[in-house]
Amino acid sequence: MQDTLLSLQHISKNFGEGDVLRDISLDVARGEFVTLLGASGCGKTTTLRIISGLETPDEGSVILNGKDVTDLPPEKRPVNTVFQSYALFPHMNVAKNVGYGLRVHGMDKKAAAARVEEMLELVQMSEYANRMPAQLSGGQRQRIAIARALAPEPALLLLDEPLGALDLQLRRQMQLELKRLQKKLGITFVYITHDQEEAINMSDRIAVMRGGRFEQVGTPEEIYDEPKTHYVAQFIGRSTLLSGRVESVGRDTAVIRGACGGFTADASRAKLTVGETCELCVRTERMRASGTPVEGFDLPATVRESRYAGGNVLTYLTMADGSEAVATSDGKLADALKPGSTAYLYWNPAQAAVIGGSSYGA
């Protein structure tokens, strides 16, 4: 990667009860916002601790700014961390909290005061400089924690689920704030979360983690629209996953048949061959259901129920093998397909991802 700031090279870690990280490698460009996304126990926090110097890998190297820092202690690395718990000093006011790292680094009082004022203005908290942490809301405390971490101008900022303790509306607001700050300052962010919406909204790239490995690394669009594995397709967003065997392959499309019936897939990106098995991932917002058969699709299903979902109607259906599909439609709930009726599933093949194929993504 051009102008790489951080490089994790073949990192492994074992705490005595099995591998927590298994030979992971990742390059992060200067000024990039990269999110490590995964369920609890996948290894994302251990990865962050190794980057910060709080843990040492059993194998592999951490390269920062072209320098091997694998064995350097945290205080010797140009890295700061923002935690979910804020970790503000309760006996210091806002200004002193923000300026703490500057004092530790020996910055003179006048320069430190100017930097604190600049940081408080950046996070829109100037008027709270003399408040104590206990007098602030959760969102305000998080802003101060971020300002304190940014004040010493670290080359890299690590964020350990920093918005996890906030309510949904405030969390979404803070997502926008963090992204704005990151772009304005040009500081490299490595962010960890289990919240897929958060990762998709904020990141330049996402590394989906599972069992101590990177399952897939890509832009939010790549992760969402072109999942490379069953796990990523299932973990990110809401989807219907269909499996089957390739019956025929044309110039740009293929016909696949499985336990639920037959359907058309886009073969322009996945190099499919007759006889092989694969999966298709259809995102819920792209799945459609019709009261009459649709050319290229032979997927009858029984309508179970329909629900209004704020501008759209979600129709829940049971397919021939007993599995569930969810289709989206515009309009009113009164116009939805009736429970117990037969519907036919279909979608735009170009908007569904093939998982598998002899040379997928080539």
C-alpha cells in the first residue's frame, strides 16, 4: 500500500487457551480510517492492544512509520487510545484533562493552553473548559476523551468501541463527528466495533474478523456488495442466502438450481463452471416477491406475514426447504401479498453476490 503508516506482519498471539490471533497481516495507509469489525472474542481487542504496545505478539512484527516497534512500550509509540469508558480523571476539569498528555510530554504552559483551546473548539466543547467530568453527559465526556487523545498529535489513534455506551441517536451523531474530525485532521484511525452499521458508515476500509483471522478486508461497498465468504454475507446486513449447483453458464449469467428451486446469477464477476456448487447472497432490500412467476427464476415461496417498515413493506416468506426469505417492496401494507398465498422470489442478478466459483473476483 502506498504511504503505509502501520503494517501488521504475520501477527499471532496465544494466551494458553488456544490462538487468539492467527497469522494476521494488514497495512494501514497514512490518513486512513480502518475498522476492525467482528463479534466478541474474534481477536479485535487483542489486535488493538498489540498495536498500542499493551500486548506483545508471540510471532510477527508491528511496523509503525517504517520502524519496528514490536518490542517498544506504549509510551515510546506515537499512538493514543480512546476507550469506551472515557477514562477521564474525575478530579481534573475539562481543560486539565485535555492538556494532561501535553504536560506529560513537557510542552510549555502557553503552547499547551493554546493547544487545549484548539482541541476544545474542534470538538465543540469550548464553553465547558472549567466543568468537571461528572457535570458532563456521556456524549460530552466522549468528546473530551477524544480531544485529550488528539491533543499530542499522535501519528495513529486507536479507538476501542468508543461509542458503545451511548444511546442510538447520540451514537449516530458521534459517528458523523468522529468521521469529520478524522478527515479534518488527517490522522490515521484504527477503530474497533461489533456494530456493522457503525463500521459501514465511518470506515474507508473494514477488516471483518472471525476466530483470530481476517475473513475479508475491503471498502464498505466491497464488504456489503461483494462478500467473499458465507460468514461475511451472514454477518453484514440482512440477506437471504441460497445455495445450489450450476446448471448452465452463458456470457454474463448462469442458471443455478438448489433445494428451493432455480434462479439466475450474474456470472460476469464469478467465473462459474457447470456442475460446481456455490452460494448467492441477496440483500433484503434487493429481494422482491411477485404474485406471478418471473422469467429466469423458479423460486416459489409461501407468504407468512408482511410488516410495515417505515416507507417499505417487508414480506416474510417460507421457501421450499423450510428456510426463510425476506423481500422488500414499496407501497402500503394494505397492498402486500396475503399470508398463505404463493409468491415468487426474484431480484436483479447484478445486485446479488456469488460466493464461490472457480476464480471468484478475478
